[in-house]
Amino acid sequence: MDLFNESTDWEKALRPLITKYKGKQHPLHYHNLYQLMVMVVLSAQDSDAHINKIAPAFFEKFPDMKALAKANTAQLTELLSEVRFHGNKITWLQEIAEEIKEDKNIPKTMKELTALKGIGRKSANVIMREAGVEPEGILVDLHVLRVAPRLGIAKGKDATKIEKQLMEKLPKDMWGEIGMAISFLGRETCRPTNPKHSECIVSNVCEYCLLHNK
Ligand code: SF4
């Protein structure tokens, strides 16, 4: 059943999410772009809360890209052994540091960021948003992957395809903020089980709500 895809004015419908969440602190507690880059690599298939916990000790020892580039595998393993898939992530961080060398060289375009090991479109979109540069895509994390199809703005389970549909339906001036805003909605309201429809500020346009009579 395709209730809204053609008729809904998604730009108008989803602007309230941007108003609500714009400026809200990112769930990863970073203090600069170097820290964010390291933390997005580490947080893949781990939790933001866990990475926030181990980050202070890591950054005390490796405060910038220069220091990271000099780190050996044993030193990194000592601090990151509890991170899921830390072996691969350590290799990626070493390759990134070797390539970038200094914080000032951290790239800010989709092409350059996704050319780095361990950085996909999702991470690149997060880094570009936090760097304040013009967006080239829309952040699609696990929450957006769940919420966008519930809303009816996108179909499927593939992040790249969901991102493409969001980009087709929303104007570019919304790209930088809307991914994180939908993600926050997913974290706070549109939970995997028992979504809080009655508290949801976009329930009036939500396909899931209409179909399930919520
Ligand atoms: S109305 Fe319910 S299903 Fe739709 S986005 Fe809001 S919480 Fe999620």
C-alpha cells in the first residue's frame, strides 16, 4: 500500500524535526574533528555510550592525528581491547593516521572521506555535518533505517537506497540536519519496540501510524 509517497509534502512535514533537534549535541561526546573521526570508526557495531566511556583515556594518550600516527598496535590494543572488532578498527585508524598525518588535513568531502578505511557514507555524513560543510548526502544510521520506512518517506532496508530516496524527496538545505533529526526521533520516540506514537511530532504524516490506526 502506497499511501503517502506521491502526495506528502515531506519538506513541510519533516521541518518540525529539524526545529526540534537542531543544535542538539551529537551522541558521541567528541571535542574536535580528530576525536569525532576516531569515535565514528570505533562506534561501528558498538554503542555510542561505550565509545564515550573509553574515549577520554584514549585521547589523553593520543590527543591528535600526529600522536595516533606514531602509535603501535600493542599500545592501541591496550586501550581499545573492549571495542567490538577492535582488530580491524585499529588497522583502519593506523592507516587513516598514516595517510592524514595531521588534524588540519582531515578531509571534508564525501569522496575524500569515503576513500579512507573504515569511513562509509554514514560516517562521512556525520563528519561533514559536524565540520559545518555543505552536505553531499543524508545521514542514515540504524535509527533512520528503521524510522524512514515507518514514516513512509522511503522503502527497503538498504542504507544507500534509503539515503537516495531521502535525497530525492527533501531539498538540499535540509540534508545536513534531517538525518540526525530522524535519528534522534528514533532514539527518543520511534523505538524499535513500542514506539511512542502519542508523543511523536510527525505522527500526522506517519504511514505506520495511519496503517495501524495509532
Ligand atoms: S508516529 Fe509512531 S511509528 Fe510514526 S514516526 Fe512517530 S513514533 Fe514512529
